Amino acid sequence: MNSTQSRGCCVAPACAGCPGGPLSRRRFMAGVGGGLALPVLQAAAPSQARDPARQAPIRNVLKVQPALLYDIPKRREATSWRPWGGLQTEQDIAAEKERIGRELAQMKATADFPLEVGEVIPVRTADEAAAVSKGKPDVALIYAATGGTKVLETLTPADRWNLIFVRHRSGPVYLWYETAHPRFLRKAVDEYGHPGMTVEDVVVDNHAEVLWRLRALAGLKNTLGKRIVAVGGPSGWGAGGKRAPDRAREVWKLDIQTVPYPDLGARIKRARADSALVKRCQDAAGKYLKQKGVTIETRREFLDNAFLLTEVFRDLLDEARTDAITINQCMGTIMPISETTACMPLSLLNDEGYMAFCESDFVVIPSGILLHYVSGKPVFLNDPTYPHDGVVTIAHCTAPRKMDGARYEPARIMTHFESDYGAAPKVEMRKGQRVTNLVPDFDVRKWVGFLGEVVDNPFLAICRSQTDIAIQGDTQKLLEEMKGFHWMTCYGDYLRESAYALKKLGVEWVKV
């Protein structure tokens, strides 16, 4: 996959897909069509106090080009003349092309992410195989019915993501159902030898198996090259995180845009001088407090100031033409400047489909971007504790409330715990909810993942949003394999997509 394909659209100033200046919400929705928007965009944003032409959350379409690899054998007397496979005539190929088209249409109809699928291209020769790349798809989906090894190798260059589909019982059996492993992946030896492809890139019969792989690649496409605003600059937790911003740029190609704190302070001052804006933010805060399940246990002005700070953050996103932001020194520096904490603004933005992270920790932020795009839901950057007895507590003061992308969870608006200042949500996550947990390492070499279940929302003397997670796996192994510090959590099971995407970057995966 080349660099222009991997970068998020509507981020770079000269993006070919975004002529004519900053991208408004209206232009974004017109460009992708209502069916491709993130689920989290469907609800009205409770904190929105300005024109809806603000920068919208960005989720770029994954472009897939299907190709049918085949050959038509000719009868010869007294010798083997036809390979394995149920497609032997031009009529067979025509019927198969129609079958593939129907199956892809059904698959696309069930996709919960933006997906564009081209017309099936029949391929018999190396020249026809090379032509598949002309449309610059993100993924080539090759239906390997029959045909030669060299043509299949031409169809699967290492600079693009490729999937191979073979049939066993879903239609006429394919030749490559027999030979994909020994001849293509292993090149007739014991070692794997096709660059960029593994056994996980071959699917038998099941288009649901194709779809989750495409979901993973869509998440990876949207993550690579992502632009993110870093208020106070990028950072990384602990001694191991000192190189985190550089590693994020090298491995994930992140475009990190620094906004100095003096600049933020000036913006907040201007916002406070705008009496109409201040009034709109106060009204928005009042409406927020009227939502079902919301109570306030801090000073109201802290919440009003948080809504004003949210609008300042929106300005930064508008100007950078992106939907991702992180705040460095959020446990101190920002408080006297904003006269609140960043906790509520980050929670509000995440609820509205943006990505908003505390601490500017670029050890974990790439995992948040990836998990957000894989799941289509808000994600929760959190502090883990010591796993024990099959349970681990995760906590932070910036949890989203719309964790499933649609419904708000109950929340108590309190102070930020360590400072006992400002406004922070104590979100009550849904008991019984299955969650995905990603545990990134400092060096982007080996990540850990595990599924859990929400079993409690205690009220300990720790960060406000706190949840006990029952570990659905080996607690001892988790203890032994834990890396880095911060974790990333979201509702649902997205372990296989996360693992598949990471392996495309050469990152080892450990499932607990």
C-alpha cells in the first residue's frame, strides 16, 4: 500500500479528495453519503454550540477490487489436461462472476464501515493481473478459481493489501483450495515465501470472514497517517515512552500538530470575551445536565467552562482539518488557564465521534485511533491496575458516555480526582458488557489483547470513571505479558481485527 493511500483524507492541506479549503460537516456527509457515517454521528451533539459546518468526524472508505483468476483448459488425448476445479468453461466463468457479484453485494450490505467494492475483473494473464492495480484499490480480493502461480503472484504485490478467496462448498470447488498453501504461500518449500501475506489472508467459503478482515484493514487505513492535534506537544508515559512520539511517526505515520499552551491561553481568553458564545455554552451545559442519568457534584461554573473549552478544542480541530486531539500536562498546566479540567471536553468530543485523549501519551494513542476506527465507537484511554483473581480495575477521568456509539451511560459530574478541581464524568459502564482491551508496549513490537466483562463500577479513591473488568482469559499470563502502561478499551469484541491489523505492521500479538 502506498503512502497516499494510507493517509487519512481531508487531513493534508493539498489532499486531492478535498479541493476548495476546509471540509465542513455538510460537505463530508455529501461526499460519503448518509449510509457511511459513523453510528456515533446519528445523535445530536449535546455540547455543540456553534454552526454545524464544523469539521466532522472523519472515516474514510476502504476501496476493494475483486478479481476472478481463472483459465480455460483444453482437452488433450491420453494425458492430464484439466486441473482441479469446477470452472471449466466460459459459461462456468460467467456464472461464477455473477455469483461473486451477488455475494459481494450481500456482504457490503452488512458492513458497518464505509466500504466501496468494484466490479469483478476477470483475470487470465499477467497483463490483466497488473491492470487490477490501475484503480489504486486499498485491497485486492482475489477469487482464485484456477490459473497459474505467476499470474496469482502478479495479482498480489507486496505494496498493497491482498486477500485470496477459495471455494470448498460455497460453489464450484476452486483449484487453489488445494494449492494456496503449498504452492502460493510456501512456494513449494516448507518456509513461507510470499511477501506481505500469511495463512490469515486466505479465506475459504465464508464472506463473513472476508468482512472482518476488511473491517481491520479499514481501521488500519484510517489510522496510518492520521493527523492529530497535540496541545502542549506530544509525549509518552515513563522512561519507556520517551521515544513514543517518534515511534508513532515512524510506525503509524502520525502527523502530530503541536499547539503551545500560550496559544491555547490566548484562544480561551478570546472565547471568554465572546459573550454570545459564553451564553450558548452555559445553555448547552444546562441541557446536558437535564439528560437522563446525569447528576452534578461539582461547581456549575466548572462545567460551563468545560463546554467553553470544548469549543476552543473544536476551533483547533477545524483549523487542523482533523478530528483527533490530545492534551499534554492535563493534570496541571491546563487548569489555571481554562479554570476547569480537560476531562469533560474530552468526554464530550469522544461521544460525538471525535478522538480526544488525555496525557498526550503516544505509546497508547495509536491503539486508540486504531480501535476507534475498527469498532466505529468511542474508546476509553485508561490506567490499569494489578490483575488479580480474574479481575482488573481500569480507571481515568475522561471516559466517554456513549460507549456503544448510540446510547448514553449514566454519569455523575464530579471534580477531577487528583486535583479535586474542575469537572470530570464518573461514567457507569454497562454491567455484563463485553469489552476489548488493548495493552500496547513501549516499542511497538508486541501488543497484548484480551476480552473482559464489566462486573462493577466502584467508587474508590482513584480516577472518577472506574470499572472492574472480569478477565476472560488467563490472569497470570496477562500479568506476565503486560507492557507499557496505559490501556485502551471499547465495548464489543474486536480482538481478531486488532490482531490482523497489527500483524500487517509486523507487530507481534499476544491474546490472553
